[in-house]
Amino acid sequence: MAAEAPRVATLAVVGVGLVGGSFALALKAAGRVGSVVGIGRGRANLDAALALGIVDRAVTLDADWMRELAAADVVLLAAPVAQFPGLFAALAGRLAPRTIVTDAGSTKQNVIAAARAHLGAALPRFVPGHPIAGTEHTGAAAAFATLYRDRNVVLTPLPETDPAAVATVASLWTACGAQVRELDAAVHDRIFAAVSHLPHLLAFALVDLLAGRPDAADVFRYAASGFRDFTRIAAGSPEMWRDISLANRDALLAEVEAFRAQLDRVSAMVAAGDGAALEAVFERAATARRAWGARFAAAPAVPADGPREP
């Protein structure tokens, strides 16, 4: 993979929110991009992106946005994954021969299937990707240039993906400060069902459960840091996490069943008053969590405009 990113003359970002906006800002800060075109559904969000200097031009998806892609060297799809089939269909046959397309979707097998169905001759220039970074904030106003610093970005190239396209995309993420890794798409979806999609599902479900209780006002009044830390991710985009949950449903359901079995085991320990067994579970979990957390001990401080999500 290239050690230094090329300078991209024109970058098109479809979905100028936290992820797409931060990618654009990071490349601007690194001096690796000339002009950024923002494309999205909402005029207000695009106007915010213009005002914040994230993009240099902006067009809505209900306008003639394909004209903006004629000069694009790289296109980043950072919209909710349910929109990808329509986006790929719109791109088909309209991309310049040099244009590289990549994405920032949290699921990969469904994205690759949609690309195969629609991109045709442009498929070798598609590089599937997933930046492992985020906050609970959304929209262009949430973007910041250091979001990807010291974070992982996973690429899941197809067998027919042009190695030069992979190298270009990898070098751009490296310019953002990220560590680039490669995974098989199915392995990616299995891993992230466990460490990302399941935790989000649990956080949303718990907050929804508590919000529906007759004593919800008191519950939230007395909730403190433990509840805040466990449920922070439930403040994320409902649309995005709906799409992710459905796109990766098989792997996610397998993790839900595994978690349900674990919850049943722990519940049985509590019911039986088996403190030794319960403590053993807690000890194994605490040891594993501390070991994982130690790997991030030297990471940069949380930026003022939002906490980072592993």
C-alpha cells in the first residue's frame, strides 16, 4: 500500500455527515485534496457543510448531481447503507474511467452485492471500506478533522478490485491518520455484528425499555455515569442503525442468540445466589476489558467536539 496519499484534485462525498465530512476535513488538513463536492438529501445540512468549509460545492440528490461526478477522481459513499443500491445504480455507466469509488458503510457483504449488481465495468475501481470511528453526533456540524487519527479503517477488496485503486484509497485513509487493515467481507460482518451492531442494538433496546416505563421520569432522573457510558451510542442515528441491523441481520441474530444464552446463564447464577460463579464471570470480563482498554491508553485525548467510539 502506498505510504503517501496522492493529491486528489476533486473528491465527491455522498452523505456529508460525521463520517463523510470528517474524511473531507482530514484530507483538506493534510493538503491531499483540491476541491470537495458535497452531495446529499438535505439542503440545510449541505449549507452547513459549505459554511464550515467541509465542502466547496454542494448539490442535493434531487438535483442533477451526476454532473458533479464527471470531474471526480474519488467518490466516497457515506450515506446510510440502505441507499447504496440506488446510488450504485445511479453511478453505473456515468463514472469517468479514472474515477475510484469507495464507501464507509458499516456492513460489507450487502454493499458488495449491490456494487456487483449495478457497477458493471466500474466494479474493479470500487474499494469497499469501513472506518472504525464515530461519535453519537450526526450531520455536517459533527464532523472534525481528527476523527480518524489512530483509528482502524478496514478495507474488504473484491478479488477483481484493481490493486492501484486499493492503494489509493488506503493512502487517503492513512493521510487522515488512520491505520488501514484488510479483511474478508464475511469475516468483517461477523466481527462487527459482535463488537458494534449488537452493542448498539442493546443500548437502543434498553433505553426504549426504560423510556416506556410508568416511572421513566424517576429512572432517568437518577441515572448516572454508568447508564450514560453504557447507553451513549443510543443517541446515534436511528436511520443508520436500522439499516445496519437489517443489512447484517443473520450475523446480528446469531450474536443476539449468543448474548441471550449468556444472559440466561448469568440470570440463573443470580437466582441461585451463586456469588462465586457470578464473580468469576465478572472477573473474566473485567480482565478482558482492561486488556482491550490498555491498547488505547496511548491514544490522543478525546477532541472537544465529541467523544470517539471504538
